Amino acid sequence: MLFRSKSKPRDPTRQKCPHNPVHAPVTAIGNIKVLVAPSGFKESLEHQAAADAIEAGILRVIPTATVTKAPLFDGGEGFVEALVSATDGTLQNLTVMGPVRQPVSSHYGFLGGCRPKTAVIEMAAAAGLRLVPPELRDPTSTTTFGVGETIVAALEAGAEEILIGCGDSGTCDAGVGMAQALGVRFYDRDGNDLPRAAGGASLNDLAIIDRKQRHHLLRKVPIHVACNWYNVLCGPEGVARVFGPQKGATASDVDHLARAMDRFASVCSFELGWDIGQAPGSGASGGLGAGLMLIGAQLHPRFDIIMRHLDLDSLLKDCHIVFTAEGSIDFQTPRGKIPAEVAMRAKARGLPMVALAGTIGQGANVNYEVGIDAFASILQRPVTLETAIAEAERLLVESAESAMRMIMIGRWLLYPFDWWGRRSQGLTEVHQNGDPDHQSKG
């Protein structure tokens, strides 16, 4: 089972008097089963560390709880290592051009035990935001050239199929750098080659695309892309306007990049024979989705790909409550983000769902409509970004503990006598009908 780990039930470490509604119910619901399925916190907590932190907070409140951890990857950082580990595959290291045109250590992998021979690549390992120093964050100039170099390496190492994960990008070049590394030519109006790996700003001069010299193996090896299906290349919800500011773009940069994406969409659509500007997934990873379509790749909603390797439904069958987490919860979360994807599956089974986040952003209430029952920020007071990143693990532990204590209080309000082991007949009937922890005494 991919990414799955389970904590062993622990004995209670301390007993409180029956009038303390926080610790008294340990013996009553000590067999509660919790599924922890978080994403990571970008540039702060890795996915497994986030799962460990939530588990620690839960066990502070209910030491005998059974916690199953299933950290989820959306195609961004950790995608390759997770799939390679889960399938007993192999990891391949290489050096490629990074997003600011300096060499970076990167990797890709081959899945184990499958045919055809499948290479797995994450774009973040070659062009992720983490690889862009804060002082150099300018998505008008960052490049995906290293992603193309990684694809070349996988092709020439014998890949018969390639799976690419999109996420955590530091670029907005519509995948042109990637395509250049694979031999695709881009010309301006005067018939001159566009500069190599020049970033999204250079696309305003694009006039012609020539794919005739692209790597010959691209015609033989299918490429499947796990991406956010809701991200599109152009328009008011286009990638430059929605994600550009997160990557360091100023207001004028955003306008410049939006025009560049429009220009690329126009020329690319003419080359392909159909309009890609609003194609689902075309805006993934700064428009890399569109560039991958240009070289013949097939895009998929990322959870359609991920769920081939992680049977989340079987984990949901064996739990009472679900916790998830991500760096931010806002109006974009229902558009293919991990908390919403988990929530929809949890709600289909009638399971309560809690989401913890670094920040709660604009329009976050829309997440109640997709199945998240409660969400909260892990921040306890106003702090700098640097402090929040440095203290993220502690904050997540304490936030999970606080959320679990709130849940315990809510349970006490519904079943107060049961907590102390004194059931009335009426409460017994409630438990028999609705309490997942109820065990009939015959």
C-alpha cells in the first residue's frame, strides 16, 4: 500500500478526574481509528513529516488511538521518490539546468515490477520553486529546460512509457524550455530562434513552432501527465494571473506573462490544429501542461493517476475520522487540491473531515461544500513567514492536538454519560444507531 504507515495503539499515559472532559473519554473511545492524509507544506514540511506531526498531536489527546498515515503527493515534490519506493523501483540521479539556468542535482526513477518499463519524473526536481532563491524569483525568466533534459535522459535510458508529475513549479514559460531541450524550435517574426531557456517573457515574440527535429523517441514512447485539471493557460483564470504572484511576479510582470501565454496559445493552437488556451490542465506548472501537449503528451487529472497506485478507498473503509493538511486553504482548494480530493472521498462514506492549513485564504468557506467539515490555521499569532516555516512542525502538532480536543468536547456534548461509563437507556439507543465506536454488550 503506497505511503501507508500505521501507529500502534498506546496505553494512556495519564488519568484525569472524571470532571475533566478532555482526558476522561480515553477509555470510552480509545479504539478510535484516524486516517491522516495530508499534503506537504511547501518549502517547510515534507509530506511524511506533516503526517507524523498530525499523528503526534492526536496521540497527545487519545494515546490509544489507531492512526493510519497516508501522506499524499499531487505530482509535486516527493512524487518520484514515493512512487519508486512504493513499487520497489530504482532512482536515477542526474544534473540538469535549473530554473535560473544554473546546474542543479535532480532525479527521476523507474517503477518496479511493471511493464511497460515506466519512468517517473517530477517537474519540481528540475524546475521547482524550491530551486529558485528568494532574491531571484522572477517567473518571466525562469525556465523548464531541465525538465526536458530529464525526459531525454529517461528516453535514452530505455523508458517505454513516461509518467510526469506537475506541481510546485517555479516557472511560467509554457513548457517552452522543456520543449527546446527536446529539439523543438521556436522562431520570432524575423525567422530567428528564440533564445534558449529565456523564460516566459520571450514568448511575446513567438511566431512559428517547428517540431520536425524533436527527439525521435517521442514518437514511440507515450507520455502521461498527472496535473491539476482545473489550471488553464489563458484568460482571467489563466496561469499567469492566478499563480504568477506566488512565484514572485509583480503586477506588470503578470500582465506581461498573460500576454505571453496568449501568444503561445495562439501559435501552438495553429501548430496543433486545435485551441489549447482553455484546455484542462494546459496551465499546470506555469503552462508546462501546454508544452507537454505540444510534444504529444496526454494530460490526466492528477488523482486519476495517483489513485492507480494508492487505494485510498480501502483506507477510508477502516477509519472513523479523517485529517488532512496543506499549506493554504482558500477558494482554489476545491480546484483539484489534495484536501478537497480527500474530502470528497471521505464524504461519500459519511466520514467527518478536518483540514489544517498554514494559512486560511480568501473564499475558504467554499470548502464546506466539497466535504471539509472544519478547517483551521496552525498559526497561533501573527508571525513572519520565516518564523512560520521554522516552527511549522511544532505548530502542526499543537494544531492537531487542539482540533482533536475540540472533537472530544463535541462528542461529550452528544454522549456525556457514556464518557464516564454511565449510560442511560436513551443514550444507549443513540449509540446503537449512530456511534461508530459502540460495541453491543448483548
